[in-house]
Amino acid sequence: MNKLMECVPNFSEGRNSEIIEQIANAFRNKGGVTLLDYSGDVDHNRMVITAIGEPQALKAAVVEAIGVAVNLIDLNQHSGVHPRMGAVDVVPFIPIKDCTMDEAVALSKEVAEEVANLYDLPVFLYEKSASASHRENLASVRKGGFEGLEAKFLLPEWKPDYGPLHKHPTAGAVTIGARNPLIAFNVNLGTNNLAIAGSIARKVRFIGGGLRYCKAMGVALEKQGIVQVSMNLTDYTQTSVYRVFELVKVEALRYGVPIVGSELIGLIPLAAIADTAAYYLRLDNFSVNQILENHLME
Amino acid sequence: MNKLMECVPNFSEGRNSEIIEQIANAFRNKGGVTLLDYSGDVDHNRMVITAIGEPQALKAAVVEAIGVAVNLIDLNQHSGVHPRMGAVDVVPFIPIKDCTMDEAVALSKEVAEEVANLYDLPVFLYEKSASASHRENLASVRKGGFEGLEAKFLLPEWKPDYGPLHKHPTAGAVTIGARNPLIAFNVNLGTNNLAIAGSIARKVRFIGGGLRYCKAMGVALEKQGIVQVSMNLTDYTQTSVYRVFELVKVEALRYGVPIVGSELIGLIPLAAIADTAAYYLRLDNFSVNQILENHLME
């Protein structure tokens, strides 16, 4: 198998199924590109595409999809609970197979330059592609949203990396970059006390003094009558899934609260699953190449 | 990807590298077949091939390899510590991907019929392909070895499934069948007391009242100065790796002996690794399709 890059672009349309399909079409019937998943969320009024492919083929599909979204989505008419600054809100590239983070960064910059020129769209680079450390975090780049873009452009530290120094009248701005695969991992607690989930979340996450590549918050699962520590693991090669799980368990012990289950949302890299099994079985010298299916792919 | 079958044939030659290479060649440069691994063992005087492929292409390669071995190996001249009854001793087929055990059984019978006719070779079917329950176990079929074949053929319950009612003068007989993937899993104990490893092995294995699809024995690792519970898990879908590991741990506790590591020999199916991770992380509704690389293969 050749180089494989993933792209998980977020678009600010989660209600109009005609627009959703037109954006998704940019990833259909393209040689070298596979549309793995897409779904619109009505509350967030936002759609997320998961596509994978040979880097240049994927780039072409992403550039096309951004064009479709810029043409069809007007942020002046947009409402939704999710923060956003543009018709195309964020476009992360993730190196998957036989390609490096440097290649993902280079690809993200090619896409950024091309869409800035083609669609007269201001582009911010973020995460591994960021041009300065204060631009790495998506929440910081997006702060102020579509409505605050004009004020943001007056600040020298928020000059776009590509494109004009004014917002696109209907499509705002877009944030593009390369990042590690992200694992969405949630641990369910045997209590309905949201304060306990929040307290555990604050302790295990990076900003609270916890694990470096862990973001966490407490969430109530009202239908099930329990609470959840909902997490994003932003670099599983450094902050392992099992370490996160064990730390949540340790913190829950303090409240006498049991772990009643956990869930992985979306996809998880094989190495993260193998790493977990190897830890608990205390495996010496285990390699993912010993996993039959993986061996076959090589 | 299409249907994928594995074959792990064992040949009674582990010393003559010319013969070893000629047998391996049957799996080389064949469309639809991949030679994953092969190795000869001098003490056992035996070689094991691991090959995988589209069922009919794999069948052709296996039939060819059996012909090479029948021509080149003379059991009358053969010595080695491993029990064996033929130049080609045992030929297991294992369904790997998008094919069922029934298909593996059917394929094993096609190969059995073909090699019986082509090479005038008596064939026993074993495991899932066995024609009677007393023929399922390889050790029972092989009992008596090459030297005892003539006596065996006199017993009505050991009539071969295919081929003549007499042994091939130089190649003996062959056992062919379909089985589940086998996981070779060894757990290392923090002691040099072989009796403890043996005692734990006898408790966790099926014949001692232990887990149904677990074979086990105690082994000394003299270089490391420790002992090991060495196991074959013959159906990981029924007897999970984590359950075996936890049971060994429970039995070791009785002797105050710690688990100091473990090892997987050769390949392990992805589902077995995923099952282990899901158990320890208490994952709800986890599917191997959530593993990115596996998702990509689909």
C-alpha cells in the first residue's frame, strides 16, 4: 500500500441534506480517495467528513470540497451551538501510513495556499502547521468566531497565513493544519453526580496538571442516568489509552465510584489497541507486525 | 480484499537447506499466494511453512509443495525428536478473512483428494475436517508414527479418508484438515522452579479441568533463569487470551510467584488483540471495524 493521509474537514452545515451531499460528493468516485464517513449534526449545524487517500488525490478532493462549501454556505445565515469561524471551519490532515508529519504539514500548506488563491479566503495554519505557538490551539485561532473576524484581523498577531486580510463575506476564514490522529475515549462512571465526572476530568487533563496529551470534560448521560469523563487523546504515542484509563480509575477510587464501562468514538489506530493489550498482558517484544491482518497489509 | 485462507504445512525436513528451499519455492512467485514465513528446525528435523492466499491459488501451491516433499524426503532415512508419520506430516488450513470454517474444511478435502490421487498417498482428515471424533486430535492420528503406519492400517477405525490402504513407501501418510488459528502464548514466572510452571500449566489447561481451548506445559528458560507456562490457544474466540493470562496469574498467586512478562510467538489475529484491549478498558460496543487499519482493509 502507498502513502496514506487522512483528512477530517468540518463544514458549517448540518441541516440541509442537499448541501451536505454536494460537499460529500467531492470525495466520491475520485481515484485514490475513499470517503470513510460523513455526518451532519443538527444542533451543531455542522458536518464532519472522514476521508483517506493518496496525498495528492486527497488534496484535490479537499480543495474541491472547500470550493463547494464556500459557494453554498453563508455564515451570515448560520446558527448552531458549535463555535465556528467559517463555512469550512477546520481542515486537519493526519499522516496514516508510510508518510510523516512533515509531509502532512507540507500538504496542509499546499491546500492552504491553493484555497486562499482560488476562493479569496483567509487561511490560518494551526497545530503542527502553525506559524507561531499561539496559533497551535484551534480554540485560540477560532476565538471570536465568524462574527469577530474583522476585529481579529486588526491584531498583528492574527494576520492570516494565506489569503486576503479581510474575511470572505459569506465563508469567513478557514483553519488548516496537520495533527496527530485523535482518539475520542470516554469512561463511564457508576454515579449520576456530574460534579464527580468534572472533578476527575480536571485532574487527568493536561491543563489541570494531568496527562500531557489528554483533554477531558465531565458529561451527563441523561438517558442512562450516569456521568462520563469524555476525553480527546491528542497523541496516543505519548499518552497511552491504558494510562488514561488507569488514571481515571485511580481518581474515581477517591469517590468510591466504579468504572462501569468505556467507549471509543470513531476510529482508533491499531498501534493504540496493540499498546493497550501489550500493557495488560505484560507482553515482551510485541510488535504490531505480529498481528496477522497488519502483517498482510505490509 | 478477497477471500483469504492460511496454510501452515509441516514437512519432515529441517536440515537439508536445498530440500527446504525447493519446498518453499512452491509458494514463491505464485499469483494470489504469499509465503509469509518458513523455517527448518535441526533438532526436530522438520520445517514449517506459513503461507496465505486466495483459496484456489493456495491449494495449487500446497498440492505442488506436497509433491516436492513426497519426491525428495524419505522417511526411512529420517530421524528427529518431533513425532511424525510422513514426509508431509500435517497440513492445516485456517480461514482468515471473508471465508468460513466450512470453506476451509471443503478446501482441505479437495487437497486431500488431489494429493491422494496424484501421489498415491494415504490421507487422514483431522480437526474440523475429521470424519469421526476420534480422528480430530492430531496426536491421536499421528500416534505410532511412520514406523507404526502398517499396524495402524489394519485397524478399521484408522482407515485413511483418501488414498490407498497402505503407506507410501517413502512418504508415509499425511494428515490434512481445517482448524482455527492457533495462538502461541507464553507467560513467564519470576521463579526458576519448573515444578511451579508445570503445576500451573496442568491447572489452566483443558485436560486438567482448565480452559477448554488451552493446551499448556511448563518449560524452563535456562538462559534467563526463569520458568514459563507455554501455551497453545486453539480457539481464541472461545478461550480469550486475557482469560488465560488472568487464570495463570490467579494460580501463580498461590505460590507467591509474580508474572514477569509474556510473549506471543508468531502471528495473532487482530480480533484477539482487540478483545484483550476491550476487556481491560471495559469497552462497550467496540468493534474491530473501529480500528483504522482494519477499516481501511475493508
